[in-house]
Amino acid sequence: MTTVEQPNRVKSFLKLVAIEHSVFALPFAYLSALVAMGDGPVRWGDLVLITVAMVGARTFAMAANRIIDRHIDARNPRTAGRELVTGAVSVRTAWIGAAVALVVFAGAAAALNPLCLALCPLAVVPLVVYPYGKRFTDWPHAILGVAQMVGPVGAWLAVTGTFVGSGPAWVLATAVGLWIGGFDLIYACQDAEVDRQIGVRSVPSRYGIPFALTASTVAHVVTFGLFVWFGALVGLGWLWWIGLAVTAIAFGYEHAIVRPDDLSRVNRAFFTANGFVGIALFVFAVADLVLLG
């Protein structure tokens, strides 16, 4: 008798939410937390809870995004193979996963301090609004940027429990928001024509791919300036500046390989270059904090 292998629901759900992409924002939450700790000992328990909160929030956001956009995804050849479209993950399973992730996020926030718990609903709002953004604005990428700002600010509040002195966290958060919003502009270029046909709103579908790539470049130039400002504010040393030089090269590479007439390397720019930026800057920053104080 032949046994039919049942699909691994957990594995399919993790693929649905692209759990590995948590690498983009986590390093900057860690950096904000470590700077907020100052000269004191590293509070590993807080870092663990920040990790749990960040992964929980992002998992909820991705699951909600996929659920809300499943009908749009079905009409786009690039996204028609996603798990909710093919049935590899049921809508019910996706909702359960989203709910569990939201509870995990709130639980980690509560374990950190009362302020983080109180601000949980405010952090969730842009995560839910973002997938609807493409239905009412040509700039949904800006909503994504706002959603990503929560990480560094939330990590600072997780350590300090107060907004007092959180200026550096807001500078870093704005840099992260512009960084991620900027590469979302690049990513959206590959769907520009399909989006026009099915009525999905975005900068590339409304203003064209050349404009979107130019806007992305401007966003990343400002991002770099904010990284410089953050380093100066918190007194980071020469290792941070080497990290910024490496980041500048990565940004230049990302924008050099994607052109209006050649979008074949968007994934390389989106996943490889941007993943490298987050990890590289974090490594150099931690080295600076540890070795240079």
C-alpha cells in the first residue's frame, strides 16, 4: 500500500513568511539596543526578547500580507506560485500562524517592560496597513519604511524603558526605514507592467521604472547620510567608518546592476546586497563598540 506524504505545514508556513529575511532588520535592532546599554554589561536576556519580538512581529506582518494579497498574487505570474495561491498553505493555517506570531510579539514586549507592551498596538498598525497601501496610494513603499522604523526605536525602548535620550534610535530608525523603502522601490519595478494591468498601485506602475530607480537612489543617499549622523551622535570610531565605506560600495553595486532596461538582477540586489549591508554594518559596529569602547 502506497503512503501519501502529507505536506509539512510548519515548513510551508515558514516558507510563506520567508522567515530567513528577518536578517534585514534584526542587526539594526541589536545595534540600537547595544548602544542604549552604554558602558554597562550586555543584557543578553533583553537581546533574546528583542529577537523574539522582532521575529514575531515580522512573521505576523508577512502572514497578514500574504493573506490580504492572495487574490492579487494569483493574478501576477511572478507570485502565482506562492503558498496561499497554490494551496500549499490554507488561509486558516495562515491566520493561525499570524495569530500565534502576534501573541509571541506581545508576550515578548510584555516581558521587556510596560512601555513596550503599551506601544504594541501602535507598532502593529503599519504592519497591517502596508498590504492595503497598494490599493489607495502610489507610495506603499513609504508605509513599509515606517513599519521598519519600529525595530531600532523599539529595541532602544526595550533596554531603557523611556523615550528620554532616544534621539540616536530615531536617526537609525529613519535610516532603516529609508533603506528598506528604497530597495522595495527596486523590487516593485519587476511588477510594474502587471500592476498597471490589474490595478495595483506603486511608484513604478504610476511613474515608471526610471523614476522609481532614481527615487530609490535618493532614498539610499539619504540613508547613508543618516548612518553617518548616527555614528557621529553615539561616538562610534574608525571601525564604524570602515563599515560605512563597505556599505557605500554595496549600495553602489546594488544600483549599478539594476537598470530600467535590465531587471534580471533585481533579486541579487534585493536579497544579496541588502542582506550584506545589514550584517556588515552590524559586524563593524559591534567590533567598534567592543574594541574601541
